Amino acid sequence: MKRLLTFVFSLSVLSLSAQTLTLKWTTEASLRVPESVLLDSKNNLLYVSSIDGTPENKDGNGFISQVALDGKIKNLKWATGLDAPKGMGLFNNNLYVADISRLVTINTATGKITQTVEIEGAKFLNDVTVDKNGNVYVSDSNTGTIHVVKGNKAEVYFQGPEIKGVNGLLSLGNELYVVDFPTGVNYKLSKDKKLTKFSATAEGADGIVPVGKDEYIVSSWHGQIDYVNSKGEAKKLLDTREQKLSSADIEYDPKTKTLFVPTFNTNTVMAYTFSK
């Protein structure tokens, strides 16, 4: 029995020891407070949202860039007319962008804004995810609220005392994966609005991306990136807090096993190869 327990324990340790991130490339530092990265696999490029100012300021300076998968900036100001764009979601030819108190829709063929939905009561819209039916979910970190936008109408989807400052969202199947910014707690939100904790990562939790069946990478804005396995166990993959490199709203390409990390204050996106 002791040998069996030792073997099982060794496998458990191994499952949380093999994962690594290896730097692949860094963009030039011409982005302006990049907050979120989104992969467009159809067009083989990345969208990067740049605040270009402070996160709460409605100044019209924000923009979206197109970046090639090798880190070269294709079009720095591909879409303009935004204030402080943050999280993004993609469905068909529509790019959805959280912009302080509104959800902005951009046509991916033209880079032009086609719709703006002001969300009542919104103060700090942060992340975006889209479900299989095209419903758009937007987190508000200041109010602890998740909104859903269907067509041109917005409504409150979830608000509960457990979530202090909801940030990262991920629609997967019939569930929403939710990360809480101040606490670092990771939740699953079922279709019937039941909230269940499945892990805890670093405080300042920002983005969440799947990297396997029931496996995730979660970023912390302060500069830490964690891997979470199917048991909810977390392992630190990267810590750039001393270098003052933030890791904001991340993206993952499963084909190339590449994690894309916007560094916020240092105006770059960094790409890492993820291995496990």
C-alpha cells in the first residue's frame, strides 16, 4: 500500500511539474497600454486592444491593432474611435469590445464600428466572451456584474455576493468560467446560475484560457501566470512582478501551443510556447 500511495503521489506531483512557458517573441513597444489579445484563426492574426490612456477615461484615444502570429504589427490602428477598450470576443465577422460602459461591435472585414450598445449601470466593463449561439457576456469589475447582450439589448445575467470584482470570462459548453480579480478565485457558473469554485490562482486574476480538457491557464494583472489542472490544482508558470511586466487578458492558440500575453504598462505583447 505504501508503494502504491507513493506511486500515485508521484504521478500527482508530475502532473503539476512538467508545464512550462518559454518565451517565443515580443512585439515592438508601439502598442499603447495593451489590455487584451484575441486570436482570429480564420484570418491568422491577433487583435490587440490598446487603452492609450487610463482605463476609466472616455477620451476617444483607444484603438485595436492587428498583429501577425510572428509578432509583427500589421496595422497599429486598424480600428479607432474607442475610449479604453479591454476584453474582446469574436463571432462570425463581428469583433465585440468592452469599452468602459458600452459594448462596441466592429466589422472584421472593414475595421469599422457597426453597433454600440450602452449598458445601463455599467462602470468598468472588462472582459468579453461569446457563447455558441452568439450571445455576448461582458464582465463589470466595479459592480461585480456579468451582463449579457443579445442583438442590441443588454441585461444583467448574474450578480452575486461571492464575486467581488469579476474579470475574466470564458464560455465553454453550457458554462461560464469566471475569475474574480481581487481574490483570484476561479468559478464555474452553470446555465441555471449556480456558482461553484473550482480553483484559486494569484490575486489580480485577469484572463482565463483552456489548454486541454478541464485544464486552464489564468493570468494575474500583477504579472503572474498559473496553470490549473483538471483537479483544480494550480501551479505558477511565470512571475514577472519584479520586472513590472503585467500579464493582462491572455489568449491561447492550441495549434501552435502559444500563449499570448499583453504587458499593459510596457506596451508589448509577449508570446510563450506552452509545454506540458
